Amino acid sequence: MINIATRAANLPQYLKATSQVVASGLKPVAAGVSVAKDPVVQGPVVPATSATLNAQLPKHVVSVKSGPVVTTQVRFSHTDLRVPDFSAYRRDSVSKPTKKSSTSVEDRNSFTYLVVGGSLVGSTYAAKALVTQFISSMSASADVLAMAKIEIKLSDIPEGKSATFKWRGKPLFIRHRTSEEISTEQSVAAATLRDPQADSERVQRPEWLVVIGVCTHLGCVPIANAGDFGGYYCPCHGSHYDASGRIRKGPAPLNLEVPAYTFPDDGTLIVG
């Protein structure tokens, strides 16, 4: 280690520099220089161009492109491979590249129309199936459809009485009318009623009256065998119906609704 200390004449402090020398066991490496026996004579520089390179390289194997604004490119290609001939598969109208294929326009149009028509038909059936499935998902469930019709045994309703059933979430009144009630209701003039309707228009059999037990005023449920006319009475606002379900007194504007029903036999009634 060698320490050298110097002092400047005009500086109050000392400047101190330290240098370290470490000996190593490696031999110095000398760069190898080839000694030429004969003097090298440099000839004139000839710029490489496409013409000169293509002249010196094998023909039809290497392709060289060069120029002042183009990067020099050298490409090797297999010239022993031949392009397949598809002449046997070509149409006569397009066999020649210089010939206009006007004779095959109709054939191509027919194929295009066939593909487009088939696609439209398939899309239409797919859309129909989608819409049908969507609408069926909003239809009534099996338990609701089971209540769409109700079968009633008429022998369980005695004469002069009214029975109440549940049908489609609404009360259903079935009245077994007596001969006196039938004659009374048939004698009423329809022109004098608020909702003119004859008794024969509301019943299929004179002894059986089938109506929905919902008041036409505000949707209340009337009481059977009550009121001033011996039919139905709504205590909510005082609507009176006769034994034919026609409004005779009170605020109700219409008669009680008559649902669709049938008599498959003498002792059975099917509503719905």
C-alpha cells in the first residue's frame, strides 16, 4: 500500500490520496495478431445490386431484391414443387381467367336464394318455438287448470235452497228454485228492470239458477235467500237481487253474472 500526502500552499486542509496495488498470479493476456506473409491488395468496391447478385447466385433458387429505398432481401424458394392443376374441378364458364363468367350467374343466384330461403325458414321456426315456450311459461299452472271446471251433484241441493261453491277463486251460487219462484220471476217485465233481462235468458232449466256470487257494485259477496225480493242481498251497500239474480234495488248497476255451464245428465252440472 502506498500513501501519498500533499499539502497545498494556500489551502488550510490536507489532501490525502490512497492507492492499492495487489499482485496476481495471472499471466498477461496478449491479443493474437495474424501475420500476413503476402501483402493484401484491396480491389475496387463494387456495390451489390439485384442484377449483380442474381447473376452470381443460382438461378430459380434464390431471389434477391435490393435498391436505394428497399431493404436488401434474400429469399430461398423450392422451385421443384409444382402448383396443382385444378382445371378438372373448374366450371366451364370460369375455366379461362380472361373470360367473363356471365353464363353461371343464374346458377349462382339460385344457390344463393336457396341458402337464404332455408335460413329464413329455420329462423322462423326457431322464433316460433321460442315465443311458444315463452307464452306457455305464463299460462296457468296445473292446479289452476284443475279448478277451471267444477262438477256438482245436483241431488245434494234440496228444492228451495241455495248452495255455495268455490270456482276459479270466486263464490258460485247454485239455487234449486221452487215452482212459485219460477212463476214469479217469469212474470216480471224485463223493461222495468235496471238491467233488462228476461228470466229465460238467464237459466237453461227453470228450476236451476247458476250465478257468480259477486256483487256488481263493489265486488262484495251477497247473502242467499235474503233481501226484499227473496233472492240475494248485499249488506255492504244494500243491493237487492231477485231469485233470478237480477238487480231490483240498490246501487248495483248490473245483474249477477251467469257463467258458462252444461248439464251432461239430469243429476250432474258442470260449470266452466
